[in-house]
Amino acid sequence: MSLTLRTTLGCTEAIIADDGGLKQFYHIANVLSQDFKIKFSNKEDDFDTINWEFRFKGHDMTLHYNIYNGISLFPTKTRDAVNKDNKAVVELAGVLEGRLFKEEQRNIA
């Protein structure tokens, strides 16, 4: 897993898994719920896209899955996101990446 950041949405979007599937999306959502005590407040599930909104340290964020683009994390306000929201996305994505990397290492060993 390698964290990638992009700004095509007008905010900072952290790509968690560009080839991630639905099973991995639910695993990441579970890690956020269990390890970070995050509660998802709004869940939109479509045929090829899922957006689950939540708050992290006072910032509104969205965990996103798309069948073509994988799994990402971004501020819910996208173009109206302030710098603090973008930094919070990078912070959470970095910690999440570390947690998922440790899990991968345990599964390999």
C-alpha cells in the first residue's frame, strides 16, 4: 500500500487503494470505526460508488469507494474545504496507512 495525494476535486484527496475493492472498503470502514471510534453519519451507496461521511477531530470527511477508482478519503466540503480540513485528511490517511501496513506485514509473516 502506498498513499497518494491528489487535488483534482479542489481539496486534498488521499488515495488509500487505487485498485481497492468493496471488501477492502468495508475493512477500512471497520478499522476507522473500531480503532478510531469513528461513527459514520451519512451513508450513500450507489451501484458503482459509496460515500460514507464522518467527523474526525472536528473535520467532516468522506470515505469514498468507486469501482473504477478505488478507495479514497477527502473533506466532505471538497471545493469549500479549508486548509485545516485538508491537513486532517493527510493526518488520518497517514495513520490509517500505517495501521493497514502493519496488518499486511502480520498477514505475510
